[in-house]
Amino acid sequence: EIEIFDLKLEELEIKKGKEILNDVENRIKKLSGDFRQEEIINSWKETLKDFLEQEFVVAECIADVSSGTYIRVLSESVGERLNTQSLAFSIERIQIGEYKI
């Protein structure tokens, strides 16, 4: 069983689809090795092609959760409760147990 000890909204930002796509491309281009970079970029391009000028709300949150919690699933659950679609655009682990990273 998972537990959500705390979920804080840190920042809200409005971004157009083209800004999100640009951010995705810049992040993925930093990767080296074969991690399906082109496939992922093409998937984002296809997904956002009709929404380049649409505005999206990007929320930065900090979650304190128990071991085994899938943050991507938590993000989708938050979206469902807000009656909208959502995804975890970027995940950064900052602590594991008592150890800060």
C-alpha cells in the first residue's frame, strides 16, 4: 500500500504547446546513447501537432510519498480529480528515505 504524506504545489506556469515541444527536444538532445530519442521526439511532435498554439498549465509539485509510489500514476490521479488530463512531464528524485540526493 502506498501513502502520500505531502503534496505541495510549488509553481504554476502557462506554456504553449510549441514551448513544451521545444523543452522536450532540448532535454532529449542532451542524452547520449541509444534511448529512442528520435522516436520519442517524433511521438511528442505527433501528439502536439494540432496544439502548438494552445496553452497548457504546467504545475511544479513536490510529493513526499512512501516507497513503491509511481509518480506518473499519482499525476494521472490528480488530473482525474481535477476533471482533466495530466501527466508527469519531469520527475526528479530529491530524497530516498533519510538520504537527500
